[in-house]
Amino acid sequence: MATLIFLVIGAMGIVLAAVAMLGGDLLDLGDGFVSTELVASFVGGFGFAAAILNELVGGDVGLIAVLALGLAAAIPIAVLTGLLANRLGDMPTDATPTRADLVGTRGVVVTPVPAGGYGEVRIRIGGQPVKLGARADRPVPLGMKVLVVEALSDTSVYVRELPEQ
């Protein structure tokens, strides 16, 4: 019966971890000193470690010893999880691309650009493909390589054909 209780406690740790992954700051205390991730790993680590220990040596050492060993296993798990969560939370990221980043990029026409109207081009920003509305001085056919010469908005650009190479 004790093993089942410990397994339920471990499962509660998994539920808390799911809450943490969904962005829940439910149990965050002290400016991030204690986080939901840390609590989840401590509860899960304690529950599962105590269940394992209870099955392996429970009858020989008693419930108090199993609780103590479960706590001894949960503390390093929680500390390592806290360090990992802080490390991932402080990870630097690239700046969000702006309209100015569009100018000078090369792309390809994916919907023909008519004279005086909009077509579509696909460019790469930060390694990611982006499809934008496009205008040009004259019609640009499907598959033509283009250069963005002006950003008309965040989602539309002015392009010119690149000479075939």
C-alpha cells in the first residue's frame, strides 16, 4: 500500500511538471528562488524514489528510512532541475526580425506579381521561410528570383528581378 501512495505522489510531480510546461507559475516563490519546475521535480523525485526503495528494501528498513532515502534522492534531483530551468530561462535568443531586415534579402516568386498588383514571394529571415505580399515595376513570373528593395509594410515588399546566373 505504501508503494502505491508513493507512486501517486510521483504522479502528482508529473502533473505539476505539465503545469510548469504550459507556462504555469503556480508555485513560484521568492523571485524565482522556488519555481514550479523545482517543486515538480522534488515531488516526483521523492514519490518515485520512495516507491522504488519501498519495493526494494521497504520491509527490511521500515517506512521512516524509506521516507528519508526518498528525500535524499529528491533533493539532488530538485537542485539539478532548478539549475537546468535557470540555465534554459536565461538562454539568449536572436532579436525579432523587423521591417528593415527584409530589405536586401533574396527570394523567389511563389505567386506571379502582376503590374500594379500584388503577388507573393518567399524569402528567408533568420533561416526561416517567410511568404510576403510583393509588388514590382513590371510583372514578375512564377519562379523568378527577386531582391527585396523596399519593405512596404511588415507583410509586403517591393521587389526587382535578379538577372539569371
